[in-house]
Amino acid sequence: MADAVLYEVSDGLATITLNRPEAMNAMNTEAKVALRDAVQAAADDKAVRAVLLTAAGDRAFCVGQDLKEHIGSLMADREDGQGRTMNTVREHYNPIVRALTQMPKPVVAAVNGVAAGAGFGFALCADYRIVADTASFNTSFAGVALTADSGVSWTLPRLIGPGRATDLLLFPRTITAQEAFEIGAVNKIVPAAELAETARKLALLLAAGPTVAYAALKESVAFAADHSLDEALDKEDELQARAGVSEDHAIAVQAFIAKEKPKYLGR
């Protein structure tokens, strides 16, 4: 049996690949554990300067929870009265979301097909979403009588506004890559045949960039989303002081004066 999630580090880039194409990369327990561990490994590894989250196959990025496994777990819960099935949110989804959104390095999601439920949520956790023109998105949760998880209640309203987010959550429907782009849910659309190469080039560009600054940018944007202007200004001051003493900043200034391309060290 192939690994449910593949993990590879090369040239400062950690590539995490959802690898259950025969199941449209649905998240069974094996996949959830593997994804949680892979994302945390990327977050903890100092050699990793950027992350690319992608998926095998051409049909789906991830359709969320594996409902075939899920129904079996629900039936087992009813028999023993333990109610353990929904612990997956706390044990798997929440750690995945926290690691993706809070790691001090940029995350790129390459969405090759359907992204639904938690799959949509994982894509929304990325800092940059590049998608195939054949990709599509669906919140899905209400369609199976569930509320949002995988961070969607936090990420989606921040990207497209609370009104549109509530609409998509209350009335789940499939939206195309173009509509997702138009409402601000994705950053770039490319032909499906070009997705893998384009996404990798973009992620490698970030991995070779001033990652201390990227980390500060990521932190400042997240902070400003739910703090006052004065608090955001204080946070900018704090983070700029940190970036200003980095080796990358000195390298950038020296390269600018010398009219050369900077070679960043990520520190």
C-alpha cells in the first residue's frame, strides 16, 4: 500500500503530497495522522524554508473526510457509547491547521482538482493558492449536517468576507476556479498541465527568498486581522526591528548597492 502522504525536502522546500488519488485524496485516519506529522515536521525543520502542499492524481486535491471510514466509526460509537469519532477535529484537523497557518515560513497550496470540506480548509490555510483551471471548491459541511472545521470558519471570512463565506457555508455548492479567483479565495489560475511545474517554481522562489521577512509578514498580517490599528503599528515596529537586524536584510542592502541579485541565507 502506498503511503497516504508523501514528504520530501529538497533545496529548502518541503513538498507534502496527499497520496490517495484512488479515493480522491479523502482523509482517512492514516492520511490525517500522516498529514499532521508531515506538516509539523516541516514547521520544525530549520532546513525547510517554504512548504508546497499538493496532491496526487488529476481529479481531486482533497474531498475532505473519508465518509466510508467515517460511517463505520459512527456506528462503532453508537454501539459502545464512546463518541470518539469527532475527536478527529481536536486530534488531527486542528493541529494541521495550526501548523500550516502559524509556521514561520510560507506555504503554497497547489490545487489540482476538487477541494471540498477539510480539503478546502487545508488549501485556505496556505499563504498562496495556485490552482488548476479545472479545480473546484465546496464547503460541503452543511451538506452532511456538520458545522465548519479545518479552520474554515476563520480563514474563509477573512479571504472573501463574512457575507459570502456564510452563503457558501449555509448553501454548499461547487464553485469553479474562476469564481474562486474572482471572490478572492485563490491567488492564481494556471492550465492544469502546467500546475505542478508552476507551483514548484513559485515555492522554490519563496524558499530561496528572505524567509525571515516572510515569517514577519505572515505574523503581521495574521495579527492585524483582529487587532486595532495602534496595536498593528506596534506589531509592525516589533517585527521590523527583528527583520532589520537579520543577515538577509544586510545582504539585500549590499546587493542593491552593488546592483547584484541577493543570495539569502534565511537568517
